[in-house]
Amino acid sequence: MTAPAFRATRGDSLTWTFTIPEDITGWTPKWTLKPQSNWPATLDAAATLVATTGSGLVSTPGATSTVALTVLASVTATWEAGAYVWDLQLVSGTNVRTVEWDDSGTTTGSLTITPDVTRTTP
């Protein structure tokens, strides 16, 4: 399984589903998006988006689990066009684990936001 590389247009609604080949019962997912240009130095408080259960993420545990991410157009309309990185972490109490997408240990995915022609917000 390779870390997904997404493309999206600023101001569009986004819905992505991630498949995790294990049971994540008892774990809470956290999806974080940051600009690629400075992501190692950007704290979560300054991230472009942090989504958790109840704020954009829905998890469905099972032998193979899924985590669905939904981002409203009103949110993506505020994003600058450019390159971003993201990761998906699982949290259980004080335990935190970043999802690995392949055997090489890849834990980050990418997102490219392109500008929209019909921009509905300044």
C-alpha cells in the first residue's frame, strides 16, 4: 500500500477513504495537513488542517479498517495553492502510532492544491 498522492482544487469539497489492513478498534484517527515548504517546523496548532473523529474523520474498525476524511468546500477555499504533506496517526490513550503505507516505512502522503477559476471567497 503506497501513501496516497492527491490533487484537489481550492474551494472544492474533498472526501477520501483510507484503508488500514488491521483492526483499529480502540484507536482514534488523526489526519494532519501542513505546507510542504515548512512542515517539519510547523506545530499542529499552525497546521492547515487537523481532522479527528467528529471533526472530519469517521473510522470503521474491522479486520480491515477504514478511515474516511471529509473536508468542506468552505475549508478548502481558505487554502493557498501549492504542495502539502499529510499523515494519519492512530491514538489510544498515551500511545501514538503513525500509519505506514508501505514496507519501506513511508508515513507521509502528498496533496497538491491547484487554484480555482471561480473563487467564492477572497
